[in-house]
Amino acid sequence: MIATEALRHDFDGRLSLAGIDLLVAEGQKVVLLGSNGCGKSTLLKLLAGVLAPTGGRVLYEGRELQSGLRDKAFRRRFRREVGLLFQQADAMLFNATVLDEIAFGPRQHGLADAEDRARAWAAKVGLEGVLDRAPWTLSAGQKQLVGLASLLVLDPRLLLLDEPAAALDPRSTGWLVDFLHDLPQAMIIATHNLSQANELGDRCLVLGEDHALLHDGPVPTGDGHQDLLLRANLLHRHRHTHDGDPFGHSHFHAHDWD
């Protein structure tokens, strides 16, 4: 469905993504792992056509994305079929009410049932009680769910989700993992929470601190993948002290916070 070839990006001359080659098929769920600053958000924005590459290219169904977006028909189809959930949902919320926010996309695409779609997806993500509220008055977690519903309301083929559980409490995070698992769409889900990776997808991309792709395969675990996780800064060592042990001891820990 979507692929990259030697994809590269620089911010003001500083490398942010280095020569990424990948291919994601229809319906595939992919976890994108890496420490903060490795380029996860940049990769998702390039795949969504929000950023333009400084090298290489993105292909959507075999067509080069940047040139394709200059074609009105292709651009309209791509914007409906590929949705990006920003890490900070405030960046994508601008309507007066939650209902208008979720219905915005269907209205832009001329769908007659825009409001019905919006109400249905609001109910599916637990927002039916806040439809008349302004998005900026909601909690950070609720804003994330508004953003997610505003993508799903268009029945996209590909979801690009940037740390979707970052603002959610543990109960809501558990619900979201199950909810995403049951969706039919292809997904690339960025996180630095190693403990969630196995629950989010079967295939894993690991970006290193050098902004290159270190791994494309099964989700890495501590057994047999320690060197990879250390290189990606997803594993760290610190000292513990216990009763009767004044000097303590150290061992490795995964980065399991959002």
C-alpha cells in the first residue's frame, strides 16, 4: 500500500531521518519503536505527506506521493484514505464543538451522512457525552480520542498514529489497545513503550538515535535483542539498593513510560 525508498529528511541541515526503505501492505499493523528524537514523528509526517522528503521518496499504491499530491483527484483520495494522529492532538483540533470536529472531514468530502457518521464514531470511542463541548475544554486523553474519531469517520485504509496512548490513563490505554487491534485498517503506531509493542502489532520497525532503521521484523524482546535495544536507547541500566545491601546492584530496564 505504502512504501519508502531511501527516504531522508533534514531540519535546517540537521539529519532527522536517514535512508529509510520499507513497505507496508494492506491491513498490516506495524509498531514503530525508538527513543525520543530518533525520527518517529518525522517518518509518520512524511508518510502522510505533511512533510516533503529532502531525499528519496514515498510511494502510495506505486505512485510517488509528492508529485501525486499536486493532482487534485489523487490528493482528495489520499487525504481520505490516509490519516495521521498527531502526538499533540491540539495540533489538529480547530472546530467549535466536538461534533463539528469529527464531522469536519466527511463534510469536506461532501458526504450526506456526515453528522450521523460523527455521532456513531463518537459513541464508539466514548465521546457521546461531550459532543456539544469545545475540544479545547477536554482532557488531553479526550482530545486524542476526538482526533482518532475524526480520522476513523472517513473509513481510511491507513492510520498513522503518533504515541496514541501518551495522554491516556492505564484503563483507557488498555481499552485503546483492544480497540486498535479490532480495527481492519493498516496501521503504523509510533511508541517508545516497549512493553506495549507486542500488543500493538506483529511487525516492528526500530529507529536508532542515528535516525536510521535498525530493525524490521518481529517485536524485539530482552532475550536475544539486548544489543539492538541498547543501540536504540530503549534499554538502560541503573543501580538499585535493598535492605542490607548498602552498595546496591544494577541491571537493565526497558523504557516503558509514555
